[in-house]
Amino acid sequence: MRDLAGGFGHLLAGQRWVFRHGRWLGFGLLPGLLALVLYTGALIGLGYGADDLTAWATPFADDWSAPWLGLFRGFLTALVFCLGLFVAVITFTAVTLLIGQPFYESLSEQVDRSVGGDAPESGLPLARELWISARDSIKVLVRVLLYGILLFALGFIPVVGQTVIPAIGFCVSGFFLTEELTAVALQRREVELKERLALLRGRRAMVLGFGVPLVLAFLVPLVAVFLMPGAVAGATLMVRELRGEDEEQADGDRDGAEGPDAAARQGYPGQPGHPEHPAPRQQSPHPGPYAAEPRYQAPQQNPYAQ
């Protein structure tokens, strides 16, 4: 549960970060708006053509009597549209990141700097970075389609197909959506796709806590556009935790506090407070049984006494 809440916390922290840095939020809306126009047109086209696609894919049901034919094909049409929406949610992030690659990479670097850590840079030309991003996105899309086909087939199971399978679908969407978002920061750290997937699987609860709420939010029109910059910022913060970079930074700060500056604060040899010059021992008000007896001192006479 801690990881689940931690993932959601990173999502909120990323949104807070971009709202505190309004300039980054403003620039981040442009790639999302362009991608939204493209996907809206594609989903409208799918909505109009889903009936014809279902009828073409099920010729064996042409002779079925009413109402079974309508119910069967209506159910398949809804599944086809849900599958298209499922793919759209996943690929929307990849396409938006591809369109806004230079901006989102700069945003991720700024987030790293703002928390006081290093901001790794890939050092690759922009064309090379775009190629790597597109190649990895296609690999992820293939995995998503395989899961989508499997979930589509399981959707025919009575009761389970209408309850459990959609929940699993949201979890799968959340995982791969998080992979796309964390890729911005991990590619700058030269982490390959296979290593990225292994890293995310190791903290699956945190990944789902970050990705599933984002998937649900992305289902609302226009919300994905406004949340995209903050999602990249939050994914960068989560990458730092997944790789233990914040702990390493804290250890480095602690070592620095015990380094030369600490010696300067303690003083130099020969000065009180330095390890080589310990403070004098204080006489205990209750001496032990082996304490030395105080020496006898003769009383001194006052020289001005008459």
C-alpha cells in the first residue's frame, strides 16, 4: 500500500511542480493539443465504422434471428470501440512525447535540477533521440496490442468479462502508460527498454499507483492535454526514487557534512573543540570511592592584617 500511495503522490507532485512553473505548463499544452486533434478524428472514424467492421468479421451470424443478432454484434461493436480507446490511451502518450520530444526532455532535466540533483544528458542528436523513442514506442505498442487481443478474447466470458477483465485492462494500460512517461527520464540516463521494464516490474504497485489514476483521467476529454506536462514531471520524480538517486544524494550530502567543512567547524588542532584537543574533564560533584583526597593547603595570612 505504501508503494501504491507513493506512486499517486509522485503524480500529484508532478502536477504541483508544473503549476509552480507556469512557463513549462504553457509550452507543454501545444504537443498535447495537436495529438488530441489527431486522436479525436481517429476515434470518430472508428465510431462510425465499428458496425461495418463487426459485420465483416462475423459473417456466420448473418442468419441469426432477432434479437440475438443485434445483441451479439452490438456487444462486439462496443468491445471494438473499447479496444480502440484502450490503444488510443496508450499511444496518445507516445505520440505526444514524440511530437514534444525536445520540450519534454528539457522539462525532465529541469525537474532533476530543481530537486538538487544531477541532470543526466544523453548527448545524442535530436534525430537519434527521436528514432530511439519511436522504436521503443513501437515495441511497447506491440506488447499492448497482444494484451489487448487477449483481454478482448477474455471479454466473452460471462460476468468475468464485464467486471474483472476491464479492471485488468486499466492496470495494463496504467503500467505501459507509466513506461512511456518514465522513458523520457530513463533514456537520458541511457537505460534501455528491457532494463526499464524490469525496473518498473520491481515496483509494480508504485507504477500502478501512478499510471491507473492517470489512465482514468485521460478518459475525460481535454484532461490528458492539461495533465501531460505534470505527468512527465511526476514520472521524473518517480524515476529518481526507483533508481535510488535521492538516497545517494542524501548520502553524499551527509558525507559532505562530515568532510573538510566539518573539520573547519570543529576548529584546528590545538583549538578547543577539535578531536585532537578534547575538552577538559569536568570534576564530578559526587566523586567515587577511589577519588584522590584533596591536598591540604595551609591558610594564607593577610599581609595587611595588623
